[in-house]
Amino acid sequence: MSRIFITGSTDGLGLAAARTLIREGHEVVLHARSRERAAAIAETSAAALGLVIGDLASAEQTRSIAEQVNAIGRMDAVIHNAGIYLERSRGETPEGHAKTLAVNTLAPYLLTAWITRPHRLIYLTSGMHRSGSSALDDIDWKKRPWSASQAYSESKLYIATLAAAIARHWPDVLSNAVDPGWVPTKMGGAGAPDDLEMGHLTQTWLATSEDEAAKVSGGYWYHRQQREAATEVNDVGFQEALVERLAGLTGVRLFESGR
């Protein structure tokens, strides 16, 4: 039995993963953006180990989420599932960041820094990461005209790269990125063509399985098969530049010097 925390687990892939893991006998900690969202999953939360609440668009609330998780105890795995898709405008978080960047990249970065280090980390990315730009000078969209699809693609490039950087820096942790496919969730839309079940079973497998195939690190996964990610993801120079940029934006350094 493993203890797993899943962000964004009130609907879609996060909720499906949570229900699967609970059925398998694991201890699951759920996450909801608000108490109203939490109320919608009362039946699932009753069977869960715990439920934490906070908005990932806020660094302060993200810190609170980490503190709530740590108060429950050390997790064996964290599935960074939460994300937003095509925002109509840049928006602005309480810290002044673009909302897409804050939720899709900065929040999982901060949670990784603040939650007691688990044995396994899984980050949800997207096949759209291949359209992301490797230029890091304006990742917060303060100069460029807003493009919802480009902002999303870049945020998913960053999170896949972060997963690979963690695998390199923390050899005692299994860190992987998962592309769930274009699945029929609220985010993906009812007409999405990919398999919803396979969209979440890769995460649950990587989080808990003792299969040797699942006990790897630094992979980019699609439906339990490793795929080739964009070149930038495994480029050490890009990894280090990105992590440095994220540290500058958040004021939080993930890796100690030389580690």
C-alpha cells in the first residue's frame, strides 16, 4: 500500500486516478481548489486518507497546500495532475504571474520544493510541449502578445523539463513526465479521441507499481510506453537555465548547489 497525493483531483484525470488508487487499496490525499469544489467529491473524499484545499494560482495558497500535505505525513508519491488549458487572457496571479505559467509550472515547482520529498514524482505534460519555445527571457508573458495555445505548450515543455532535471539531480527519486493524450475530460472536451482510462492509468502505475518497467526515472510516457520528448527536455543546459529562471520567479531554489 502506498500513500499518494494528487493535485487537481476533483474531476477529470485526477479524480479518475484517485478512484483507481483507492479501489486498489492505496491511501490517497485529494486536492481541491476550493471548498465548493471539494463538496462535489464528498463520496470519494470519504474514502480518501485526506483532502487539502488551496488555489494553485496563488503561491501563498500553494504553500498552504504543501503544509497540509506534510501535516498528514510523508507521501510515497505525488502526482502533479492539476492544470489549466486555454486561458483567454494572460490573467494575473496575486504574485503578478501569468495564470497558465503559475498553475501549470510554478505551482508544481513550488510543491516539489515544499512537500517532504517522496519516493516518486509524476508530472503531467502534453504532446503540445513540442510546440513550446526554448527561449526563456519572457516565460511570464510580460512582453509578448498573449497566445493561449503557445503559453500552454510552453508550460508543458517546462514541466516535462523539470521532471527530467529532478531525475538527474535527485537519483533517489523516480521522476517522470506523462502525456495522458487528448482525452475527453472537461479540459479536453467531449470530442477528444484518446482513451480516458489509459489517460490516467499510466500515472497510477508509475506512482505505485513494483514492476521493473515502472521503476525508472527521467522518462516521458504515453499510455505506459516511453516516448521521445522534445530535444530541450533532456538538454542539461536548458534544464539548468529553466530551473534558474523558475528560482528567480518564485524566490525558491529547488536544488542545492552541487545537488
